[in-house]
Amino acid sequence: MIKNVHKWEKAVILLLNADGWDLTHTGEGFEHYDAIGYAPEKNGIRAEVVIEFKFRNKYYKEKMLEVYKYDKLIETGRIALYFVNDPKGNYMFWLNSLQDLKEQEMYCPDTTLWTKKKVLKPCYLIDESHASIINLNGFKK
């Protein structure tokens, strides 16, 4: 199953790179992010970025991100991005610009390998209105 997720991550990276990004997949390593590289040039500057990808089978208006993962992305010193794909669409969150995030304890799988065991973890719920929406899969906003 993890190999399928890596295929999806690589596919999104390929599409972003075709749109002027310069990203490398890191999802098969031990990094706390799935891609690293540069956003498209703006005003002569190419911003250094890291991206975490999540592919969800269910749609939720608020997208969940573990506080641990958020902290690790921010600690890189690069622009931290969070890409979420769900049945309704694709969303890109620019985490460095989000303010007033509130921690919430949520039951999550104890690992990322889709186990049935769940533990309480501190998370952020980020409303999709804070995202740069890339594609809404045919739905109107």
C-alpha cells in the first residue's frame, strides 16, 4: 500500500514540476516530508520548500495535520507546504502563513502504515478555506 502512496506523491511532484516547480521526492527515505526543492520563481526569487502529502479516502472540510509533523516541517527553515488530496479536490496549505492554529487531541493510527491501533495525538484541524485550492474535481466551491 505504501508503494501506491509513493506513486501518487511522485505523480503530484511530476505535475508541479511541469508547472515550474523544482521538487525531488523524499518519501521513501527517513525525512519528515515527502518532497524538497523550490517553488516557481516569483519576482526573481525561488523559495526553498518542503512538502508533506496526504491522500484521504474521505472528504472533511477541515484537514487534519499532526502537530509533530507541522513542527518538523517548520523546523526545516524552508517554506513548509501541506498538500491534501481527498474525493472533493486537491488543496495546498502554506503552513508558514497560518496563524492561530489550535491544538486538538485526536485518535490517529499509531504509525503511518495503516494499523488498526489508534492513539491520542495532538493535531491541528485546518479549514480548507486557508488553502490555495489547485483543483476541485468538478465540484463548485
